[in-house]
Amino acid sequence: MEVGSISSTPRSVEEIFKDFSGRRTGIVRALTHDVDEFYGQCDPEKENLCLYGHADDSWEVTLPAEEVPPELPEPALGINFARDGMNRKDWLSLVAVHSDSWLLSVAFYFGARLNRNERYRSLSSYSILFFCAGFTVEVSFVR
């Protein structure tokens, strides 16, 4: 699978949430279980690298998509440049924060086609996932 490409575009709340969950699982795996491999792939001597989580629970460190505009929102660009200039734990935390933002931007990108009630259900799903992960997410919206 090419970076930025998806085999099928998720269209329902459940499909978007499944896509989000798979991408999140991949990123969490990169930053925890596979952290040494991830760290090694983020060579500061390489071009602007990005961490991509894929819907199939996998992850990849690679250059951003070449399409203009890209098929999906782009993750943080150049995660590799700050690697050697920061404490490892702080750098991983920075990558995690940028990855969380990217995950939500991808979910909102897919969710743009949802109606009002579906968007409400979708936001509830993400809040539950973040809460279960030990984070507190406060989402405000007008009903």
C-alpha cells in the first residue's frame, strides 16, 4: 500500500472509527513495542520523514505523499530532525502529540461526509477511546 493511499474510503461512523482505531494501534505500537526500530528509522540525516499509522494496525516511517493535494491529511513533517537534539523520552512524547493530532485530522477528514447525528456519534466514539487510553478529552460542540 502506498503512503497516503487507502484501499477503500471509510464512509460510516463504524468504518471511520475502525480506521481510526487501526491507525492508532499502529502508532502506539511504533512508539512502544517497536520503539527501537522506530527510533532507528528516524535518521536525522534523511529527508523530512513522517510517521504513518495504517488502518491495518501497521505503521511506517517514510516521506510524505507526493500527490498535491495529498489524499489524506499529512502527519507532522520532519519528525526525524529533532531526534538527536532532544532527550529520547521527550522526543517520543512530541511525536505522540503530533500523531494524536494527525489521527483526529484523518478521522475528521473522513467524517466530513457524515450528517449531524453521525458526527455526534463519531465524536462520542473518539472520546471513549481516548478516555479508555488514560487521556482526558473534552469535546465541545453545539447540538
